[in-house]
Amino acid sequence: MKSLKFILAGAVTLLVILIVVSNTVEPGSPSSAKRSSAADDGKLRVGVLNSTPVYYTEGSKAKGFDYEMALEVAQTVDIKPEFVPMDFADLFTALDKGEIDMIASQVSVTEEREEAYDFSHPYFVTYLSFTTPKDSPIKKLKDINGTRVAIVDGTAQESILKAQFPKAEIVKRKNEPAALKAVAEGKADSFFYDAPFTEGLIKHAPIPMEERIVFPSDKAPIAFVFRKGDGLQDQANSALDDMIINGTWLRIKTEYFREYPLSELFREQGVE
């Protein structure tokens, strides 16, 4: 009889402990350990690079190509977006920790990244450009071979140059201002970089420069990034497909990149 009392008392104690523990755990917490899907708490936290043309402000109004693309997706799937500006180097760390649910920052899809993350359908492609002094004789892509081209060390531009312009001499610099300085000092004939960012850099160049050549790289698509297995990926894909069909994608692209030639990637989907 006493053993039965001990068993019942132990069961009651265990039940009390379980109730206390369950009441102290907050359900739906957006911590990295618990937040497994975008918009678990009714919000879509979008990580954006705080730089033109991705995300910036004019007065009190937010603008940017990637900002407007992500905003349209959020509105289509009926989830309230919250944009979180940060440095590019911090975006993937924030996604891993669950501090954001999606990256919208001109991120190229690569095989290495696809092993760790889920990507949406492409919503842009990488546009590349050669920036030169205004009096440069370089006018077309065929003029690049045999010249000195400044790049930022560690970027994808090096492999592209080696593949497409094998006779060009590569001049490596640690960052964008240093690469532009090499051109200004006559140590390089052009600066090869991602076109969407070049316009802002030219404003601070040591000498008058211009984007002489701009061209798309269909082998480097731009897409939204999600954690593996996040259910919002399929919804984002559906929203992007609709945007391409109904003309919304082209309207946003034209607003920010009117002068950029239309990529074959989107021509194949019916965009004209």
C-alpha cells in the first residue's frame, strides 16, 4: 500500500513539473532554434543590403529594385514584410540564426550556395560592366583583350575574365575604391565589376569615369534565398511567375535598369 502511495505521489510530482515547464516555454518563438519557416509569427523578415540599387531611401520613402521585388512577393502571398538592412557579409549569418527569413540582395545562385540554402526562381541576372576614363578608347567587349583590367580580389570577376578575355591582364585590388584608383593612376585601363553597383562608385572616383560596357551574364541568375525546407519558397516562385506574366517584373526592371539590355533568360519566359 505504501509503495502505491509513493508511486501516485511521484506521478503527481512529475505532472506538476511538466505543467510548469510547458508554461515557461514560449510557443512560436522566432529564435534560430525554433523558427523553421518564414513568417511563423505573421511577418516576413527580409534581409537587404543597405545600398543602391538594392535598398535605399529617398526622404522617408524606401526604394530599391530588390526591395520592390520582395515587397511585391510579400503582398502577393499576403504576409507583412519587415525589411532589415545590413552589410552583405552579415546576410547569410542572419538567415542561419533565424533573424531574417529571406535574403533579397542581388545574390547569385551558385552550386555551393545551393547545397546550404533554397533559392527562388530567378528574378534578375548579374549584369557586368567595364568602367573606364571618359577619354578611353575601349568601347566594345572586343576591345578588352590585351588591356589591363582592375578587379576586386576574391570576386567572381576574375574567373569570368580568364574565361572570356584570356589575353587581358588582371590587376587585383582589395576593394572597389582601390580598383578605381588603379584606373585613375594609369595602372589599369578599366574596372570590371557588377553593373548595378558601379554608378554609385563612379560618383566618388578620383577622375571622371563612365560605365563604357554593360552586359548580362545569364549564367549568374539572381534569386531570393531561404533556409532549407522553408515553405515560402514555393509561394515566392508562384508570385514571381505571375509577376513575369502580368508585366509587374518588367515594370520594376524598367524603373531601375531601363538602360540594361533584356536578358535571354527572361526573353525565354515571354518578356519583351
